[in-house]
Amino acid sequence: MALEINLSQLRCLCATLKTGSFSRAADELCVSEPAVFVQVRSLERFIGFKLVEKFKKELVPTEVGKIMYDYGEKIFGLVEEATSAVRELRDLKGGYLRLGVTRVICQYLMPSVISLFQDQYPRINVHLDEGRSQELVEGVVRHRYEIAIVAKVPYPKEINAISFSRDEVWLVVSPDNQLLRKKKVSFQELAEEPVIFADSGSAIRSAIQNAFEKRGLKPLATIEAADVEFIKRLVRQGKGYSFLASLCVRDEIRAGELATVSLDEGQFSLDIDVIHLREKALSPAASAFLHFLQENRKTNKLGKLTDAMARKASGGQKQPRIRPDKGENLRSLS
């Protein structure tokens, strides 16, 4: 039968052999001398070997006692390491955080967010994955991520969603596209032009497709691409139009490389949520990150939030912004 050693007995043995007497061991452990003596003798009876013997005026280990002492020191060293690790987690001096974020947010917002977060919590290790919103929701459900930042999609019941921000979705074309001749365009007119979609799993793509279907329309032709930069290149080359988050096309609009067209039904907007499992307690690192996001969310507009976080991270000057037409929530058009 396996031995189950009492750690209190082992601690008394180690203190006795370290100090050379029961009385000094009692002082070190802040207990009575008889209590130390009883614990050591109980361990000897349990082990079946004498562990301590007297040499001159000192208590020294027997051969078996030396083995027990060596292993005891290792065990209590590990106990101290474990206690220290838990203390560091509690005090946020260490920890591990696995995040999932959408690709656009990963590219434009997260560099500043992670930089500022690690300035505040330098010993928390952060692992960041990017993906489509639906993939990230599934990742949280399957415990791949503690927290994810996603565009709002239908959530399963086990997900807790916290409103974080909102980004406008712009209808983007090349600067010489014929749609720019009109003040506003309808979905009927858009159905007569080729559209460039993100791949499946994108919240924007799902909503735009639903908007076409709700009106009994189907685009003339569709191109599908996973990479936003590739989509922007195709649009610049006049291969079609696309609906993209404003955050990822602001620079191209400012530079005149791309242009936006207004919809006669109003612009789309995209709700951004922070999600985690409803019934699972967050780790100290995840709780700190969630608090950090909420504390630094000075506006619900993603573009302004990104600019503010970038300035805070770099100490740079205020960046110019453009503001297209006011929009309506993406869900109402999907």
C-alpha cells in the first residue's frame, strides 16, 4: 500500500534535523517542544524506521532520516513555489491570458491595447489569436479563449456578452467607380454590380447577404477573399465594391485611394462585444484585462477609441478623423 506521509510530521522532522534539537525546531515552528517530539516519533512509527538519533549533543539523521530530509526539503520548496505562484496570480504579478479577437480589431486596436495593458501588468503573459467572430465565439465555448472581442452575432446561451464599442461599416469603391456619380445608391443598384465579400464567418458578410435576400435581390457576381488587404486591392483595381469596417479603410479614404458611397437606407454599423463564458469564473489575469478595457473605454465609437488608445500608447499627437453619414445598427438591416 502506498505511504501517505503527513506534511506536518515531515515539517517537524526537517526542522529538527536542520536545527539539531527538538527545542530549536519548536522555536522555529512556533509550537511546543513536546508537539515536535510527538510528530517526529509518529512519523517514525508510520515509516517503520528510526529517523533521528543523538550524536554527542545534537540530533542527526539516520540513513533513512537523511533520505526523508532531502525529499522533505524538495517538497517544501515546491509548496513554497506553488504558494508564491498563486500569490502572484492573486496580486497580478504573473498569470496567463488567452484572447481571441477579430482580424480588424487585432490589426488596428490591439497593438495599443496590449502595449498599455502590459505596461500596467508586465508579468502577465498574453496569447492573442485572430479569427472570424463566429469562430471566436466557438473558441470561447470550447475553452480555447477566456475572453474574445467580436462583432455581435447570435450567441449561444452559455456566452455572456458585454457591449464594448461600435464601428461604422462603409460601402467602399474605387475613386473612379460609376456609383460615385450618384448621391446615394440603393440595394437594387448594388445588385447590378459585382461585390467583394469577406469569407464565411464574417459578421459583415452575413448581414449584407441577409439585407440582399430580404429584398429578394442577388448581386450580379461575387468575389470571396479572406484577407482585408486583398479585398482593398481588388476594390482599388475596380473589380467591384465591398462593405468594410471603417477602421480598416480610414487611411485609404484620407489618401483618396478609395471612396465611400452613401446608401439611401443609411449606413450600417457594427456592434462590438467582449464575451466570456457565463458560468465560468474569470482568472485574475482575465478579470484585470476586462477591467482595463472598461476603464479605458472613453467612447463607444471604435475609430475614436482606437485613436485615443494609440495616442496614449505612443504619446503622439491627435490624429485627423473622417466622419461619414450617421448609420443604423447592422442588426436592423440583417
